[in-house]
Amino acid sequence: MTYKIVCPVENNQVILTLPPDFRNKKQVTIYVDDQIDVKSQKIEAMKAAAKDPLFLADIEEIHAQ
């Protein structure tokens, strides 16, 4: 299973709470990527917009015209 999350760095440390699916795991592999690119942020914003009621209502209104 792959789990991706962007975590804040505080005092050169990252604290990550794993989801319940990882409860009985003995080891996980962590990849540290210090380049949060704009494309990834835009894709995440589009995923969020696809579930946003106001955005979806606007799209419906545009299609109705």
C-alpha cells in the first residue's frame, strides 16, 4: 500500500501519523522529497474542486446556459 502526505518540518523533524491500514506493519519505507512542485499542488487542488459543492454548482450553471 502506498500512502502519500505532505508534512511540515519543525526543528528539522517530521511527525507522521500513519492511517489505520498500517497498524500491524513492522516497517515502512519513507521517501523524503523536498521539492513540492507546482504541478502536484495544482492536481491536488483539482481533486479537491471535484468534490467542492460550490464549484460543482458553478459548473452545473455553466452547462445549463
